[in-house]
Amino acid sequence: MAIQYLENSCNDQEQITALYDNVKWTAYTDDVPNLMQAIAHSLSVITAWDNNHLVGLIRVVGDGYTIIYIQDILVNEAYQNQGVGSALMQRVLDKYRDVRQKVLLTIDEPDVRAFYEKHGFKSCDKGSLVAFAKLHA
């Protein structure tokens, strides 16, 4: 499998919608125009491609100097556990290596926790930090 990684190069609504639907992130695809605007206004978007098929995406928001927030990282189910997510994450960590705060919010499941810990993230429930979120219902 020869995956190609591209930065800030995806505005293919059909492929993006298919990827988000594939991982069942329907809260995003319930409002596709809003999703496309969010992607367009992101600080950085890195995509993973198998030929002309979008198989992964990581999206970063923030200022790029003092803080980045990894908003989305998703990999098509058929490509999971093959290093695509790690490759996407590593590209973001390399690009923003000098940024002090790298933040994300995700579900608490053992495999998800293990993935982020493998990439050097620490859970706020295991240290001196606290995290707060206010979600729109």
C-alpha cells in the first residue's frame, strides 16, 4: 500500500463526506456545507490518499505559534491499524514541533487513549492540568 500524504489540498466534498460517513461521524455530515467551511478555514489539513481515494484526514485549528488544536483525525475503516493515522499525526507534530500547546478532545476508549499516548499526549485526568468543554447541544 503506497499512501500519499498531501497538505491543504482537499476540497472534494463527495470524498470528504464519504470519509466522515465511513467512520460514522454523522454530526459533521448532517451539515456538509458547514463541514466544508470548517475544513477550508482550518489552520492545516493533511490528507491521506490511496491513488485517488481519500482514506484519511487530520485537521488542525489554532494560531500555529502558541497553540494548535487537533480537531479531527479520521481514517477509513478499511485502512485503520495500518499506520495511516500515525503518519498523519506525525506530520502534524513535525510541522508544529515548536508549538508549546497541542490539544485535542476525544472519546475515552482504551484504544483511543493508547493511540494518543503513543504520540506523546498526556490525559488531563492523569496530571496537573484540567480540561473543560462546552458543547452545543
